[in-house]
Amino acid sequence: MKYIIAIIQPYRLADVQAELYKEEVNLMTVSEVVGHGRQKGVTEIYRSYRESGNLLRKIRIEIAVNDDFVDRAVKAIMRGARSGESGEIGDGKIFVLPLERVYRIRTGETGGIAIG
Amino acid sequence: MKRFATLLILFLVLFASGGMVFAQNATTTTAAPAASAPAAASTNAWTASAAVPAPAPAQPFDTGATAWMIVASAIVLMMTIPGLAFYYGGLVRRKNVLSTMMHSFGIAAIVSVQWVVIGYSLAFGHSDGPLSPFIGGFKWAFLNGIGPYDPSPYVDPVAATHLVPHYIYIMFQAMFAIITPALISGAFAERIKFGGFALFITLWATIVYDPVAHWVWSADGWLGKLGALDFAGGTVVHMNSGVAGLACALLLGRRRMPEGTSTPPHNVPFVILGAALLWVGWFGFNAGSGVGADGLAASAFLVTNTATAMAALTWMFMDVLFHGKPTTVGAATGAVAGLVAITPASGFVNVAGSLVIGIVVSVVCYLAVALLKPAAKYDDALDAFGVHAIGGAWGAIGTGLFATAMIQPGINGLIYGNPRQMLFQFADIGAVLVYSFVVTTILFKLVDWLVGIKVTPREENIGLDLTQHDEKAYTVID
């Protein structure tokens, strides 16, 4: 089992969801987050005070998957989140982490069966 | 406790001495009634209201003017709450939004009571003796002797026949007395204790605002008699509050953040909402200051809107020039600056004058906010000084430059051949500047000594909403 965390552009969320559904990955947790990469965010100006390094809005998707779904899910996110053919700076990252245990709270089931 | 006792004694002494002055006034007045009676129009109405509390005025009220003054008074209150509360509330960080809104709301409550107890009497009342040009005395404390059918002693300067009830004039001026200290709150936002704030505002309204309003607007005021022109409060309201704001910002010190940094507004739509409410309410402020519903009111409305629009456009242009893009906070700030600057001029200048006043105010205020503030390193959090003092001072100068007899017969400024007017305007600016700065400093130090005025570093870090009011504006979960 793996835990996939993807940080993507907010306006790419709908595409990523569509691609994931095609691969029958139907469970995810989505949150609004802020952050910045090497470009150090945006500059904002309020009454002539320039504030650099402001955090950009991003979407964080978390998905727990069984091992045979990992590649399909990662490729689906990649397809949905990449801007254009060659992609753009700020399209985001995908992290895949080992997942030790899963429990379904309602039934108490555990392991691969609890994940889906 | 000791300090509270000192405060109590201070107040008692103040009121006792006031009572004695009142008693002396009473005796001298009977000896020489209306001896020091002021200028033409106000005299008759004044003595009429003071002498016999008649059930109805000799002349019926002008219902049109009265209706307009009632509406104007109400929308001037709207400038402070919710207008200024949202304007300032949006500009602060979200941990301080309630405290900032509470400054406006609390002042509305404090000054409303102060006004009927003592404020109106000190500002617009009449006192005998050498202090008469400087302070109104206690004759109208608790609105003593003023009834619902008494006509206002202050009337439309052009059509001197307009009669509105004294009560509505008192309420109209009450709203001015409310917004003035509320404007100061932009300077001390995000770092003041609520208790110290409340005491400071009570004292400031009584000892700074009321005398200054008396100087310029009362029948006896020395600046008004001298010939200084301030139609709706460029110096009395805006310079006065802006200068007091600077004094407070300097005395309180910077908020806890690195030098050269500032904080972003937590809710820009609040800022726009507040600025828009100010813009609308300002028609009551300026077009109501003629105390009539007539051509003068219409003219004030026209120039107010024009100068405001021009100032908003100019600020947007400055933003583009300096930073490449027009900002919404900038457009709102420019509009407020325009409103400030046209305030003293609104009953004296025509459209041409208002356009120039609008352009220049945004340029000078922009430079004050963008260059002067960072260079001088004072932390005028929401630019009470940069917009209201600078804008108000320019408005007073602009009035002296562009006043034209086309609006009020016989009143011309420099470019219409009356250079002397500039002297009176500078006297007005100088007097308000010095008095406001010095007395604000004294009051601030007094309150700091009595009850303490700055929050602790820990309270400032946590935010004033939680530490001063046990509340938060926004829940995170449900």
C-alpha cells in the first residue's frame, strides 16, 4: 500500500479528478494549501508596500492506494496536472510514501480491503 | 486603584470648576444679555432659544431642510459604523479585525453620550469672558434649556432664513464628533489596550475635538471670526484626527514586526465596502454642512463626488506609474483622500477647483504613504496621518486657493483675487496642528500613566480580538 500526496495548481483539480476517475481511483482527500517553490511566490502591493515571497495557493490531493494502483494513479495525476504538452513551472509535485496500515472506522476492516 | 482615584479627583475638580464658571456666566449674562452677540444670522435665533423656551418657533421649520438634515445626520453615522469599521477592519490582520471594528463602534457609543452631556455645549455653546473664542462653556451641558421646538442657531450661510430644529443640528454635529476620534484609530490599530483606548477617546473628544470645533464653527470661535474657511471639517475633523494619529503612532511605537515591513490587509472586499460607504455617507457630511436643502447643498454634493472620483483615478494612475498595476486598495485610498480634501472646500469651490483638489490630494497623500512613512519609520498602521492630516491640510490650502464667490457670495480665494484668504487658512492649519499634537501627547501620557495604553508583546502576538475581547472573528472549524 502506498500513500500518494500531490501538490497541484488549483485550476487543474477538475482535470486531475477526471483522469483519476478514468483509472477507477475514486477516493481522495483534497485540501487548500499555500506554499512556494524555487521562484519564491508572488509579490503583492498594498498602498505601495511591496511584499515579496507571498505564498501561492495550491491544492493538495491525498490518496491511499493498493500497490497495483500506484502507477495508474500517479500517471493520471500527471496527465491532469501538467499544463500543456511540456508543462509549466508551478505545475506541482507528486510524492509516494509507504503506507503501513489502513483501518476502516465503520467496520474495523484492515489492509487492502479497507483502502477502497 | 490609586491612579483611578487620581482620575476621579481630576474629573471632580474639572466639573466643579466648570460649575463655577457656569455660575459666573449666569450672573454676567443677566447683567448684559447678548452683549457679546456674534455675527448677523445666528444672533436672533440664539437669544430666542436661550431666553424663553417657547413651545413653537415664531417661524415654522423648513420641512425640506429639516428632512434632509435628518437623513444627512443618519448617513454621517453610517460613515463611522459600518463604513470606517469595515474600511479599517479590512486593512488589519484577521486576529485584530474585531478590535479595530470595536474602536469605531465603541467611539460611536462613547461620544454619543459625551456629546449630549458636555460635548455639544463645549463645542457650540456660548460662554462669556476671555475664553469665549476658545471654548463653549457649560451652558448647554445635558442640552440644558434646549427644547424640541427651538430653532437651530446655526443656519445656512447663503439662505440665512432656513430653520431646522436645534435638536437635529445637535445630532448632525454629534456624528462629526463621532467620526473624528474614530479616524485616529487607524494610527493606533493592532496594539492598544481597550480600557486605555476608551479613556483616551473620552478625554480627547472633550479636550481636543470640542475646543477645535468651537474655534472654527461656533458663533464665537476665533478662527471662524478671523475668516478661516472650513466648510465641513478639513482641519477640525481630518487634520485634527490625522495629527492626533501621528502623535499616538509615535508614542505607541511600532507594532512587533521587522523595520521596513508592513502587514497585508486581511480582507480587501471589506476595505472596498468601507470606502464605498464612506463615499456615500460623505454626501451627508458635506452636502449637509450647509444646514439646508438648496443650491449650496447641491453644489457641495457635486464637488464632493467630482473630487473623490478624480482622486481615485489619480491614485490608480500613481499605482500604475510606480508599480505597473492599479490596486483596489489604492483606488479606495485615493477616493478617501479625495473626500478628505474636498471636505473643507465643498461649500466654496466649483467643479474646476474640485478637479484640481482631487488630483493634488492623491499625489501628496501617495507620497506621504509610500515615501514619507517608510523614511520616517513611524508606524501609522492604517495611514490616518498620511491620508487625513496631509489630505485635510491640502484641502484647507485648496479652499484658500479655489474658493469662488460663484458658490457663496463674497467669498473668494487666492486665484479669484483674495490672497489674504491664504493667511487665514495657514493660521487654521497651524493652530490645529500644534494644539492637536501637543494636547494629544499630554492626554496619551496621562492615560498611559493612569491605566496603561499599550498591550504586552504577548497580547500583541496573540491578537487583540482574543486578548482584549475574548472573541475571534472567524472560526476555523464550524
